[in-house]
Amino acid sequence: MSNTSQNTPGNTPQIPPKVGIDRITFATPNCYLSMKDLAIARGIDPNKFTIGIGQSQQAVPPNHQDIVTLGAQAALPLMPYIDSNRLKMVIVGTESGVDASKSSALYIHKLLNLSAWVRCVEVKEACYGGTAALMMARDYVLVHPGAQVLVIAADIARYGVGTPGEVTQGAGAVAMLVSENPRVLQINDDSVVKSAEIQDFWRPVYQSTALARGKFSTEQYIRMFCDVWQRYSAENACNFNDFEAICFHLPYTKMGLKALRAGLEENSGAPHSCDGAPTTDDTRERLLARYQDSTQYSRRIGNIYTGSLYLGLISLLDYDYFRNSCDSSESACDLSSATHSNESPTRPSPLLPGQKIGLFSYGSGAVAEFFSATLVPGWRSALFSNQHIKTLNNRTQLTVSQYEEMFNSAAPYSPQDFVSSQKNRSGARFVLDSIKSQERNYRSI
Ligand code: HMG
């Protein structure tokens, strides 16, 4: 499917509006755990976590935060750009929903004091839910040019203390405003999506922690990437050389790298290689270097499920901003925490309008989609880069026992009443105060 003009009954060609991401930002809890500390506490070589898995830190949510408060917090910086006459939908993609029936979008809608004249819904398909929401938003705006849609992808990834998945936990939300003539990225009409019922990861409604067939899930991720990439490249007559960068769903930062390598090592006979057109050395270096940029935030936050792909996109854009546009007197521009590993010694050149970014979305269960987005002129001035890095740098580091206590004190999946902790509230603009008689009570602070 290409982005061609459509014919009206009168045979006058209509140019479809340019639709995409007008603004994009994220929120994450103000506490984190070092993965070195976690490895030592679990009797594991820290290099396994920091190199083998590729995680340095993990966001830990205090029990007054859930996907509602994180989602509202993520959307807050977008409020000045939301026109209440144009906003038509609030769509939350999540797999950590707080109710099996009521949409979290309604709680967020109230906390943000949005217009009543909107459609509020929640969508679910594991980590793919954020992309489902984004595509629904894009399609709506294509049919209703002038409309705005607020898309929120919010999750808390919980596997359990001492489990193999523990190192990949995380928490956060990405908020995107979708409109015509977007200021950051135009979403192209070129996507390929595949669904296949598999049992690689799931979470029964009665429990707060996920169940995963770890190794099997990583194999399914790579297989689905190869499948959608091969079909995408055939349908759109393109190859990796046509992309300036490719962002991946990042359950942990090594995962996308495995898939990217599978794509780059085509025809190599490697166990998980995708077949495809030859990739030039320049492309290989560029995609690996840009991959490192796209993983900087996830390396410090962990898996945020539905938002992970979009956190990677923000990281890609912000690190380009820090390298090329930041005033060096700003502390936020200090890239010393960035890790450009041996995988990509190259410093990428500045991103330019018109360049294409590939996006690979994977949700266990499983749905996978590959699509592209094109940078629009002036995109750098629409970012929130300095705010993002300050949020990360101002977090409080926890000890392993503080993390375990917080993990075990999360609001229960049970009918009992709950009152949240007063601790670690700095920076939080919305809190879950209590659950009384099975009703959740949120407020702004
Ligand atoms: P594990 O068994 O703890 O780890 O599980 P491992 O033994 O496979 O080792 C991991 C890597 O560390 C390996 O590298 C080791 O060689 C390396 P690889 O071969 O993979 O390149 N390693 C070391 N490196 C340096 N120094 C050392 C060292 N020791 C070992 N000393 C696993 C890891 C990811 C499976 C586990 O954490 C897990 O189950 N995680 C949860 C599931 C998951 O994240 N799956 C990813 C794909 S599914 C997905 O993306 C969807 C998801 O987001 C959910 C959704 O859609 O909703 C999860």
C-alpha cells in the first residue's frame, strides 16, 4: 500500500492529509534501581545484566502510581497544544489496566480536565497496544482532518522478585498527540502487520505479574520481525538502505539488537537471519549507531511494554538533539551517561527532515507490525528533550531492599481497601490516594 492520491467520484484526485505525531513525550516514576546492585543481590555477574541483557537501571513505581497517574503525567506537557474543540479521542494502550471493564482513559480524561465531547477508550494486545492506538488515531484523523487524538501508552512491567524477567521490569508512559500537519513525524501508509496466536507471554486477570516463556518469546520476536520485514520490503520495494534509523520494541535493549542483527546478517546462514537485499556497510554502521541512540532511555527505565517502541523513538530524537542542537552550557546536554558501545563506534550524522525511520512493534501473543514515519521540517523544535533528561537525572536511587519493599506494597489485585504511601511523591502530579470499597480514588497534587 503506498501513499498515493485517491480518486473521488468526480475523478478529482484528492491528496490525503499528512497525518502523524505532532508532539511526543514520556513520564516515568521518580525512583530507580541500579541493575548492578540487583545483579549482586541475586548472585549474578553484573555484566550479564548490563551487557548480556543491556539494562543499567530500572524505574520503580511507588504505590501511589499506576498506569492512570503515569499516563496523565505523560500527557500533561501536551495540554498547551490540545485544542478542546479539535480533540476527538483519548486512546490508552495498556496491558496493566486497573479495571477489567472501565477504561483507564476515563480516569485520565478527568485528571486532565479534558472536554466531555471526546471518545475515551482503552485498547489491549500486550506491548502492541500502543501501536494499535496510534494507528487508530492516524486513521481517524485521515478521515477527519483537523481532529486531534491523544494517544497514551502506559504500563508497569512486573515479573516478580527473583524471577528471570526481573531485570527487564520497568514503568512509564508515552503520550502522543496525533494530528494532520504534524510537527515531528508523518506516519506513512505502508505498514505490514501480522498476527499469530502463540503462548510466549501472558498475564491472567487475577495476578499482577506476567508469565513468560523467556527464550521462546525472544525467538518469536525475531521470527515475527523477519516475517513482517520481508513482506514490508517486498510490498514497498525497499531495503534497509532506505532507512535512516530503525526503532524496535525494547523489552530490554539487547532484544532489538538481536532482531536488527538478524536483519543485517541476511543470507549469512545465521540461525535467526532474515533473507533480503544486501545492506551496505554504511547502512549497517548507521543503523547500529542510531540503534544505540534509540536505546538510551530504555536502558535507564526498563520495559514499559506498550510505550517501549515510542520511548525508543523519543530517545533516538533526543540524542540527536543533544548532539546537534543543545546549548552546551545546559547540564541536560551532558551525554556522558550515553553508552556508544563497540557495536557502533560511529557518531551518527544529524537527522534531517525527509528522512525515514522504520518502526517495529511487537506484542506477545502475538501481533507484530513494521511501518515507517518521515521527519518533517522543524521537528527538533517540537521536542521535550531537556525535560526528559532532567526527569531521568533527578530520580532517587533505591537500595535493593527498598525496591523489594515497594514492589511488594503495590496496590493489590484483591477487594481489600488500600491507602497509598506518602513517600516518594516529589515530582508526581497525580496520585492514587486510596482504594475504598473497590473504587479507586485519584487526585492531582
Ligand atoms: P536469562 O535466562 O536470565 O538470560 O533470560 P540468558 O541466560 O539467556 O542470558 C541473557 C544474555 O546474557 C545472553 O546473551 C547471555 O550470553 C548473556 P545472548 O545470547 O542473548 O546474546 N550473558 C552474559 N553477558 C555478559 N557477561 C556475562 C553473561 N552471562 C550471560 N557474565 C530473558 C533472559 C530475556 C529471557 C528473561 O529476562 C525474560 O524472561 N524476560 C522476560 C521476557 C522478555 O522480555 N522477552 C522478550 C521478547 S517478548 C517481548 O518483547 C514482549 C514483551 O515486551 C511483553 C509484551 O508484549 O507485552 C516481553
